[in-house]
Amino acid sequence: MQFSERIEKIPPYLFAELDRLKQEKIAQGVDVISLGIGDPDTPTAPFIVEAMKKAVEKSEHHVYPPYEGIKEFRQAVADFYERRYNVPDLNPKDEIIALLGSKEGIAHISLAVLDPGDLLLVPDPGYPVYSTGAVFAGAESYIMPLLPENRFLPDFGKIPSEVADRAKMMFLNYPNNPTAAVASMDFLKEAVAFAKKHNIIICSDNSYSEIFFDGYRPPSILEVEGAKDVAVEFFSLSKPYNMTGWRIASLVGNKDVVNALLTIKKNLDSGTFTAVQEAAAVALNHGDSFIEDMRKIYDRRMNKMIPTLQEMGIKVEKPKGSFYIWAPVPNGMTSIQFTRDLLERTGVIVTPGTGFGTHGEGFFRISLTQPDHRIDEAVERLAKTQVYA
Ligand code: MLT
């Protein structure tokens, strides 16, 4: 059998590998606590589940859904953007579509924008699917390093102008996965100006925008005046509403880019189950206080984990957004050495920084998406190690 060269270029999917490691340890009898993947442990809110139960009973929902998504869902996204970000002018008709989760849209948008040999600007460390999309399209990725000395923001001034001129698209993601860094409005303005100057489409991945702490509120790039000329944003229901398994997100913003992805999707999938979209619209319209409760849960977990890491001698500050902690590995170990050592000593799985790219070396990521008692148990096991100081 022969497979495509493309397949050879795709590395093992990070979170599938972590899952394999977890199953291996469980089979050995280890009581594993996985702080690896960012998959909320708390169930989807009961009012969303109830809406789904009602929606699934409707036989008119059992046929193919509209490719762009149902009107109610797209309107709910527009209303959410107006209420939450003060972005009042998103037109549900042609500036918003439904996705089968933002991962799907992120992977496919490269097929809509990039030809073989084209250039994509990707943050490193970053969500692995950004550069996998470029591989699918036969395009090249140019790495924008996210460095601690630049608060994990790309330095546009360091991108050579011939690279910037060649680039067709760029991914940004704040609050950031994996570094938990946040971006100011000034940075987003700079990004839009840079993109306009070099004719680059910005794909803002705003999957973590609703998880924030201590008075900070992450913006949307669409709040920047004129952003819609060059930018689209992925907004996912997975993390704010604990709906990772439901596969529902949206792409919003520049209508030409939205339409280009829709063209790809019309030929690839047949839309998101209408009942899921109906329940998702209910989530968007009535879920603000649920998200508020989720924020309190993650805040509590942060306030437990951060001091434990600090007491272990790990230099880390509480982030302003996301449910991730991005911390330097202690004792000069590599990311992989540390995560393996930690797993052997404590049964706790964390994600090695290099899983997110070469600039993740020297770091590891903790995801606070385990029930409180398991976080407590992880904190206790970490505190007991006393070997990393
Ligand atoms: C992560 O852990 O980085 C995310 O949960 C992965 C994803 O959203 O696909």
C-alpha cells in the first residue's frame, strides 16, 4: 500500500499520544491524574442538555442541516458578539457560519486560503492543528516564536519583510494555548495594521476568551476598527459551555474568508446536526451565568495549583486567562524528561512544551480540567515530591 507524502509529514497527534500514555499507565495499575488535554471535566449545563433533548425529538431536525448553519444559531452568535464584545455589526447572513468544532475549521481554512508553496505564519508554541492545516494544503509554515521575554506575543518587527509580503495567512490565539498569555487591544491593533500592510488574513482563535480571572476580560480581534477587512475569528462553544463532545463552533468576520471556508465545507461535510445547533443557540443566549460559575471553578483551582508549583521552586505566576498553566521545567531537564519523570513519580500527566513546537522546549503545560478532588490529589502528590527544587 502507498500513502500520500502528506501523511508522512503529519506528526502523531499530541493529545492522542497523551491518551495512549495514560491508557498504558492505567493498564499498569497506576492511578493516573491527567492534567494533559484541555477537556472540561464539568458536564454541559443541564439547561443546554434539556434544550438538546427537546431539539432531538423534532423530526424536521433529522435531515441534512443548512451548510452555513441554522439562522437561530448564527443570530445567537451575532447577539453574543454584540453583548460580550460590543461588536454590533456582524451579519449572520454572510459573516457567520457553524463549524463542527473550531478544530475542524482551523484544519480546513488552510485549504480555502493556501496553495502549495504558499506561506502561513504560525505561533510556536501553538495549537498543533494550525501547522497541520498548512501541511494538508501543501503550504509552508513560518514560525513566529512566542518567547517569555515578549510575554508570549509574536514580534512582528522581527518578521523579515519578504516573509511578511509572501505570507497569506496568520494564526493568533489569545488567551493563548499553551502559554496562557493574553493580548492587549494595542497588540491586536498592531496585528491588524501589520496584516493590512502585508495583505495577510488573520485567523484569530478565540477558544479561551470566556475563561479569565481577577478583573481581566479578553477582547475579540473584531473589536479593532477595520479588523473585519482582514480578520476572521474562531469562536468555540467547547470550553465556555463544557461542550467539547458536541462539536460546535463558529467562524465569524470577513465575509469573503467565511465564504471560502464554507465552499470547502460544502464539499467535505454536511453541516452540524440541527439539534446541536439549536441547543448551542440556547447556550449562547442564556449561558452567561453558567460561564461565570465555570470561571469561579477554574479560579479556585488556579489558586490551589499556582502556590504549590511556586513552593516546588517552579517560577510561575497566575495567568489572566485560560485554564492552562505554562511553567518552566525545573532542574534544567528537557520538557520530555520532566513530564516522564513526573509521571513515574506521581502518576500525574502534564503536557511537554515541545508538543506545541520547538519553542515549547523548557516548559510544560498543566490543564486544570479535572474534578476538584483530583486537582487536590494532584496538588498533594506534587507537593510531596520535593525533588525538583
Ligand atoms: C488542548 O488540550 O490543547 C485542547 O483541548 C485540544 C483541543 O482543543 O483540540
